[in-house]
Amino acid sequence: MLPLTGIFGGISKGMGRPATATINLDALRHNYRIAQQLSGNGQVMAVVKADAYSHGATACATALADIASGFAVACIEEALELRAAGIKQPILLLEGFFEPSELEMIDQYHLDTVIHHQYQIDALVAHPLDHPVRLWLKMDSGMGRVGFAPDHYRAAWEQLNDLTFVKDIVLMSHFACADESDSDHAQQQLTTFNTYTHDLPGQRSFCNSAGLVALKEARGDWNRPGLLLYGVSPFPETHGIEQKIKPVMELSSAIISIKDIPAGSSVGYGSHWIAKRPTRIGVVAIGYADGYPRHAANGTPVVINGHRVPLVGRVSMDMLTVDLTDLPGVKIGDRAILWGDDLSINEVAQGAGTIPYQLLCNLNRVPVQYQGILIPDYADFDEVGI
């Protein structure tokens, strides 16, 4: 990532390879407000793990710091990066802590942590904290990953509630199929969660992006959207939410070569694509080393000069090729949009047989430039608290 300046007013990339990820922080704030509207009286914990899905965790958290209720990360390293950048809102460790030694930093930096296994409770009992802490007790209501089984959940809650330094316990779980409209699994999970927590005190948190949009009855005191914040629909099929949110990232590059090939000529590794007609081939400076999916199918769209052209041939490490035959006038240096406002990343993901989460998180070596909001003045914020 390029160094950040005092304001996010756009950073010049300078000379060099044209592949660029442009991050619109105003769009990020717009999407956060959509998530807040969906949450009603609930609070929104913005998920910025995995470097904010390659959007830049520090930049995104900074841009949201004056409106966000809190931030969620995967691990303590990500949390400490945000604290070092001046983020003072609550920060939640979604995977909890892995070693008892992390408890000292959780205490020092006032971090929230998920508790999903007995070994974490045992560590808390053996290593009392000096400051009050908010814990998020996770139930495995049907995800089959981490979390206490429903019939063991109350006992875990009682153990945590007996600890004098535990200020709050948030009751939480996580949906497995909230993005699948034809599945009743999410409703089954919600019923399980409600059944086993109905008489336990404390705030509740269940919704990821898909749950927040599709399952009104599951919206809780805390909601945890990730993908939605970055302007990407969590649903594989068309859904009304994509008309309301704004893509935050535009991945672009440029045409670096144009050539005409005769019918019958092949393009790319393996020679799997054969021209059926005389074809004008354009080469775009981006490839799988940058995170563009190698398995994107022939015909996956790329936008050049406002028009869609099809990907042809296998994506290479540093380059991909498109058919420019039906788009005369394209010249070397013209911009190519791989995804963004003019091309949904969901469509690219479908063409590659994957999901937009993976495309974003796999972004690599592409310079990032920011547009939008000024950095908030941290002097106006209260100290960290829970």
C-alpha cells in the first residue's frame, strides 16, 4: 500500500505499472450508514479483518471512526494495528485469543474478545484482568465451526459471569446460510439460539452482511457486516441491496499491447482459446499475481472505454487478454476496469467460479490509492471504553 497522506484526497500513483485499486472512502461511509439504517436501534460493528478485505484496515477504520460503533478483526495483530493508528472505538477479536499471553494485551488495549471454547475460559480464570472487559460468548447454532454447543452454552455463560472483571457478556452466534434464499437453515439457527438464550441477560449479536439484509428478525443489539460495507452484495443472485450500496473498490489497469491475429490462432497458455475470426487482441497489465482470478472463464467481462469486452485465453501471472474486435478505436494506454462501479465484482466472481470475498482478499501487489473523506480529528473523541 502506498503511504497515506494527512487527508484522503487521492494519492498520485506516479510512474509505473498501471494496475491500481482505487478506494472510495465516501462510498464506504455511505454503505456503513445503510448498514446502520438496517440495524435500527442496534449498533454496527464494522468488520475490517483481512486488511478490510484488501481495502486497507487503517484507512477504512479511520474514515469510519466518527460514525462507527466499533470494529471487528480476526486476531490481535490486526487489533493492535488499529490502536496504533489511533482508533479508540471498541475492537472485537472475532477468533478470540489463541494463547493466554494475549490476555495482557487485551487488557492493556481495552479489546473485546470472542470466547468460543473452554480453554479460553480456563485461561481467563487463571489470569484475571486488571480492567473490566466485554466478552462475546459464541454459540455454535449450526455453523459447525467454533462456538459452544447449545446445551453447554449456559454453563459457559455462568462461568464467565462469575468472573469479577467481566463487565458484559454479549450473546452471539454466526449464520452459515443467510445468503441462500431457498434454505431454512438460518431460521433453524435463529430458533436454536433464541431457545437456549431466552432467559439470559445481555446484548445479542447474530447478523453478518447477508443476515442483516435478509433476516429482519435476527437483527440484534450488535450487527457485524463486512462485505456489505465494501459495496458488494452478499447474495449470489440479484437482490435489491445492490441498488442501494456503492462499490468502494475499483480495480483497474490499462491496455499495454494491441495486435491482430488471423482466425485459427490461439491465445494464452495451453492454447485453449482459438480465434474463430480475424481478431484484435488487447493485453491488459494485470494477472493472477495481482489477485485477478486465474480461472476466470472466457467471456468474463472487462470494461474498456465504457464498453464490455470479453476475456479470452487463460489469465497469466501478470497479464490477461481481451477481444477488442468489436470495439474499434481502443489504443494503448486506455483504462481497463476489472471491477467497480461499471462492473460488479459478483459477476467476475461468477465467471471465475468463486465468491467476491476471495477476489477482494486475494488482491496483491496492486498499489492502492484513496479518494474521499478527510481523516477525522481524534482529539474530539472520548477515550476507549466499553
